Amino acid sequence: MNIIISNLSEQPIYEQIAAQIKDSIIKGELKEAEMLPSIRSLANELKISVITTKRAYEELERDGYITTVPGKGSYVAAQNRELLKESRMRIVEEKLIEAVSAAKTIGLTLDEVFEMLKLFYEEDV
Amino acid sequence: MEPILEITNLRKEYEGFTLKDITLTLQKGYIMGFIGPNGAGKSTTIKLVLNLINRDGGRIKVFGMDNIKYETQIKNRIGFVLDENFFYDEITVKEMKNIIASFYKRWDDKAFDKYMRKFELPYSKKIKELSKGMKMKFSLAAALSHNAELLILDEPTSGLDPVVRREFIDILSDVIQDENKAIFFSTHITSDLDKIADYVTFINNGEIVFSNAKDEILENYGLVKGSNELINDNNKGVFIGLREYGYGFEALVKDKRQARKVFGDKILIEKPTLEDIMVYYTRGN
Amino acid sequence: MLNLVMKDIIVQKKSIAFAVLYIFFFIVAFQSVGEMTFTCAITAFSYILVMGGFAYDDKNKADIMLNSLPLKRYNIVLAKYISLFVFMTLGTLVYFILELVLRSTGFSFIKTYPITIESFTGAIFAVSIMHSFCLPIIFKFGYTKAKVINFVIFFAFFFGVSQLINYIYAKRNVGFAGKAFAFFENKPDYLIALAIIAAAALLLLISYMISLRVYKKREF
């Protein structure tokens, strides 16, 4: 898990952390039931206040991404299917947008793009 | 939960300077930065906690106990680093260590040795042969070697170069991993605290200006920059300190959202450092 | 608290070595003083080392460190009074050994005077009086300021007391002095010695209580 904090950004540090962890969870970099670093060790590593990491984790818990067991630590929560599907869809959308704009740059028509899509879909890549 | 350090309405009068209404609370597991310009009352407050001077009013509780009534019990659990070293110049590090160790119930020689090696301090050198940085490291090693739960540091890094200061902060960061410990760190070099402080108390002219979570402070205060024409007598009130230059103004605001409402998009708002806040409060216009 | 006394010794390691030579010097240089060589030597020895302890504390501003340690203020005060006895004992031992050595190795041109009850009692009394006055002043004003005052006391003591003794001796048949002399005249030596030591002890006790009171109020 990589967390890069910008001190100069308008966005509060706890939000940056929460957002980056959410991202990792959605992308599947952090797996279900995987344990997160303790708020203290995270604060120590990033050289920030423990109140900040605590706040980030609280937000993540509130939004259902992690669960905190007192005395043990915080774990990535079981993600519900809807959420996962939604996030996957977002990824598909992003990729398609990428492909479409790349196709347009070299002047492919919609039909040509569609042909390629059909090929790959049926090929069971 | 009972705070590890609780100061209520502390008061101390001197001729020409009065420390008054000092109230602050520190829970264990956190670092509190105690900032303020020179002469603001930081050292006086700490000396009052350590009972080096007598108070004229108020209450100080450490570990839930009155700091005068239970003085020795409390001091056994406090590690201190003061701004000057008050050790005997003429004796060796080892001899000085033995003297200090003899007073603490829970002295841990292994821990001290570990720090000595980490700081690369020589046992056989006389105290007067040590550099300022080494003296401070020795002081810190001693403060960390008797299982102290509260660390009280009075300007421990003044006069030290940035490299040593960074090392010092790193060590404090490691210490606070233990959620049963707390650190009270007074300094006028606020850059040390910008990152790792959990709470910040700002004192000026003997009074507390604010005592809050550092993040809240840095997220709410703002450094406002804009053109001079934007300012008039009506909206000046929102500023804490204002500097007008030939090519624009810079000011500190307590609530940046409010400033945004007053001035709209015409201004640039930046995140302040603790130093900015301290300077603007102290010098104002 | 004994660690505080040890601290005073460790910090002054060099001075102690010199002080030992000092006693030797005293024995040799003050042969004409006679019996009282011991009294003078020991008084000076103790005074120098006790003051030395204060001097180092003052120079290094150790009061601040000591009062930040888990240490009650009475311990700090008491330790100085105890160091007084420690140094006196040390001095006595050194004198005893040096005197013995000089006497038995036949340096007959150096007249040495073994310790007697009189000189020992005199030593205890002199040391007690001097420090009873000096210590509270140091505890109240700090060593540097007290130095001047103590200097004056030191001289007053040396000249004043001998005058006082002459005066009392001259009036020994009259009034209070007369009664006191009559009372002690036929008593055995050891009883007189005991009485003087008891007076010294009382003086030190009062001094300690004053020192404690002023030191407790001190601010650093």
C-alpha cells in the first residue's frame, strides 16, 4: 500500500489518506480481511499526528471500507457486491474512454472499433 | 480518561510580567507542542510544573496527582530535558549517569546503553568536552532511561542544527508509539512541530492564545493573499495581523472559509505553518 | 541521599587530593601552634570541601537539575550537613595517619601533635559553629552571593571568638561566666567534651532547620 501525502494541497491530510486507502481497496490492492497498519505506526511512518490517521480510519470505517476491532486493529471490510460492481464498472468506463480517444487520434471509425471489441470479447481473453 | 497533565488557571506574578489563566490538558498517547515567542512564559510554565518556582494561583495535576503534594512520585515518572544542560562539567558522562541513575526507582541501564550507542556518545568523556548537541542527546538518553511516562522538554533543540533536530524529532516519534506515554514539548522552533505534534498550545505575553488539535488549527487558519484594493475598514476585522506590501497584502485569518465568503475568489488562501500563526499573532500589523 | 554526598565527593576528586596535601602542609607549617594544629587543619579541610561542593553546584547550576529529579528538598539540605561530618571524618583520618607516619619515621625536626580530646572537641565545635552560620546563608542567597557574607563571618569568627574566649576567661570569677566555670571546674574532661559537643550539635540542628526553611522557599 502506498500513501503519498501532499502538505501543500488544499485537501486535508486525513482526507488524502482515506481517499488513497479507499482507492487501494477498490482496485483490489488491499484484500478483504487484510490488516491495516495501526494508527500509531502509520502516523510514525508518515511523520504526522496520530489524530490525523485516527480521523482517516474513522472515515473509512464510517463509509464501510474497514472495520476496527478494539485491541486488535483495523481490517479491510467485506465489500458488498453492489459496491464492487459499481467500482469495476467505473474502471471499464475509464478504459473504454481511453481506448476511444486513442482510436480517434489515429482516425478509426466507430465500426472499426466495434469490430475490434467484438473480436476480443468473443476470444475470451 | 484522566489527563496525564492538567493545568488549570495557573498564575505566577513577577514584576513586569504575569503568567495568568494558563489552562491546558494533555492526554496520554499524544504530543503537545507548547509554542510562543521568547519571553512568552513557556519556561515559567514548565518550571511551575516541576515545582522549581512557586505558583501564585491555580492547580497543576500530573498523573492525576497534585504536583506539589506528590512531587517525588510524579518526578520519578517524568523525564525532562531542559534548555541548558545543568550537569557537572567536570565529571565524565559515566559518572554523571551514575549520579542521575541513583535517584530514579525505575532506572534502566540497558535502555541507557542502547541510546548511548545509538547517539554515539562516549562514556569516558567529560561533560564539558561534549558539544551542545551531544549534551542534549545525553540529557534525552537519561530522560528516556527510567521508564518515564511523561516527557517534559523545554526548548531542547534551540541552538542545534537541523540535522540533529530532525534526529531528535524522529526519536520522539518512536517514543510516542507507546500510547501510555505523552510528550510536552516547548519550543520556538515551530517547524519541529508542524509535522508530529498532535496538539498545539500557543502562549503569548503570559496568556494562552489557543490550545487545540494541530490539524484543526492548520486546516482552519489560512494565509490570505490579495491586492491591496480589496481591503477596507469593514473587512479588516477578520484578519489577525495584516501586512501590506507595495504589491499586495498578506494576512492571517482564523477561519478560512469565512474569509472565502467575505472576499470570494479574489484572494489566494494558503495553508499556514505554525510559525506563520505565531508571527502574525505576535507582531500583528 | 548518600548519593548526594557521593556526588559532592566525585565532583571534587581533585580538590580532595589537594586537601590531603593541605593537611600535610598544615602539620609542617604550623608546628608552633601546638595541639591546636589539628583543630585548625580539620576546620580548614572541612570548610574547603563543603564550600567546594557548593561551588560546583553553583557553577553548574545544578540546583535546577537536582530539584527536577525525584528528590525532596530536605534531602539536598541534609546531605550538605552530612557531608560536613563525612569530610571531617576524612580529615581526621588523614591527619591521624600522616601524624603517625611522621612521628614514627623519625623526622624529629617536625614536631607533630597527636589528636587529643581537647583538640578534637575544639575541632567539632569550631567546624559546627562556622558551618552553622555559613550554610543557611548559602541556602538562602545562593553560593555566589553568600561568598561575600561568609567571608566576613569567617574573619569575624577567627578574630572575634578568640577575643570572646579571652573576655570570658578574664571574667571567669564573675557572673554567668563565673558560675559556668565553677560548674565545670571539677568535672572530668570527657564530660566537658560531651557538653561542648552537645552544644555544637544543637547549634547545627538549629542551623539545619533554618537552612531547610529558606531552601524550601527558594525559586530557581
